[in-house]
Amino acid sequence: PELFSPQPDLLISVGAQDLENIPQTFWGLPILNIDNQLQNENFGEVNLIEMTSSLAEIATNLIRLIAGDDSLDKEIATCLLTGVIWSSQNFRNPKTRPKTFETSAFLIDKGANHQEIIQHLYRQKSISQIKLLGKILENLNFNEPKEIYSAAVKESDFKECQAVSKDLSFVLEELKFHFRHLPNLLILWESHASPPLTKGIFYSPNSGFAEKILENFEGVSKGNGVLFLIKETDLNTAKEKVLNIL
């Protein structure tokens, strides 16, 4: 006999801004929509949107409300605190609120290992990630009229640093934290998909820029960032296409 029902009773969506980010298979289900972005389209039967909280904080409060404080064991508390620390940049983000510290204190009281989390998130940066960050800083250019910093990463750069494209998420977080007044940032890199194309990350506090990119290229947005594709193999040409629409 089947252990699980072939059709779930409820879909819990965390961090998705619209139904396009949900597989169509689940569109007919009741949805609990959990998010912290202004762009969320409130597509769920229940929409829990808190723009001043991290997703981990929202999840913690929801669990406490539904199942009670005693429902969190050490492992769950550690996972949730990891999300809180990552979102608040280890509480260094100037937008961190007193409520975040209260939630963190509760999770630590439930057994979350703060030091272990810091060890894994911040002290074990790989040499390849550090090298890739240095390579991007070395290649960073500034377009003064548009106030856009940009860098292109070639396949040879990844090989030289012994890094992969996933390491760019670390680079972006480091740049965002250490250069808090960075106006707009564009990073492009070569992709060996079939057919070959260029992938890009664009970060900007100006939502209008993100909208223009999504109007012209296939991509998805997350907060102030956009991950997108350009059907162009030459990085310089791809860069010009992006700058021309902004």
C-alpha cells in the first residue's frame, strides 16, 4: 500500500513571489504562501508576508504559533538560526531589528549551536571562493553615467581559481556586505549550456532596472537581485546589450 497520498492536502511555499515559481502540478492545491518580498503577488489561500523579517524568522514564529515552543528540537532550532544568521549577515546588517535578536535568543535556548553555525558559514570560506572574489574585484569596471559596476568572468577565470559558478553567490554576498553603498552590480559569466549562452546576475536597489532586464531577457528576480540569461556567447557583446537597456 502507498505510504503517502498521491495528492498533498496543502502546499507550503517559502520565498516564491508568484505562481510561475510553483510547478503547475500543484496549482490546484490550497497554498500557504510565506515570503518577505514586496513583489509577492499574494497567490495563496493564506498569505503570510512579512517584509521586515527573514524567512527563517517567519517560519520560527509560525511553528511556535501552531505547534508550540516545545515542538522545536536542537536540530530544527539550529537550521532556523542558520537562516536568521545568514539573512542578517551575522547581525551585522544595519536593518537587523530587536525582534531578530529575540528570535535568535529563543532558538539558542532551544539548543541551536551558534558557534557551529558561524564556523560553517563564515570561517570555512574556500580558497577558490576567495580567489574568485579577488578575480572579480580585479576585473570590476564602473560605468559612471549609469552608475553600474560590472565584471565578466571567463571560463578560464573559473579554472584558474578552481571555482564554479555556484561560488558567485558567495562573491555577491561579500560585495553587498563590504560595499554597502554599491549602487548597481552586474556580473556576467560564460555558460556551456546547449546552445552556449551568457548568464548574468544583476543587483540593484532600483527595482526599475530589474524590471527592464526581465522585460528583455529570460530570468527570475529575488529581492534586489535578478538572475537571467542572454542568448549571446561573447561576454562583451552581452554586457553592451544589458547596458543599452538600462
